[in-house]
Amino acid sequence: MGRSFESVRMGAAEVSTRWARAGRAMKKEDQGYARDLAAMAKKHSSEAFYALDDPLEAAVFSALIELLKKVEEQRAGKKDPDSSKSSER
């Protein structure tokens, strides 16, 4: 007998696929963001599988982790002394 319920990992991948499909219906300038968000939703679904029971929660958790990493990278870039020298010109 096969599995009678979907794993969190499979569910998060399905959510990501739906988000990507929904993104194709958006304005051209927003489609790239939708693709990025869909990819972010899948990125940590394997790790979230161990702690979360809901595929949507796992997808959102994964996307939020990636967004926080991007914010941190941007902040680190602004604090970089070399980048401030180029902006003083």
C-alpha cells in the first residue's frame, strides 16, 4: 500500500508550484518576485519537515528565512567601509 497522506516536504513543493503559477498571472514587473518567492518556499522545506506539520507553514517559514537573509546581506553591504567610500564620490 502507498502513502495515504502527503508529506510536508511534498506539500511545500506543491504550494511553491501554485505560487509560481499564480505569479505568471501577475504584471510583468512582479513575475520575477513571484518566481523568487516560490523558489524560497521550497528552499528549506526539507529542514522544516522535521518541526512543522503544515505544508503552508513550512513554505512560509522557508520564504521568511530567505527574506531575512536578504535583509541581513543588504544591511551588511551598507555597513561595509569599502562601499561607503564609493558613495562619497
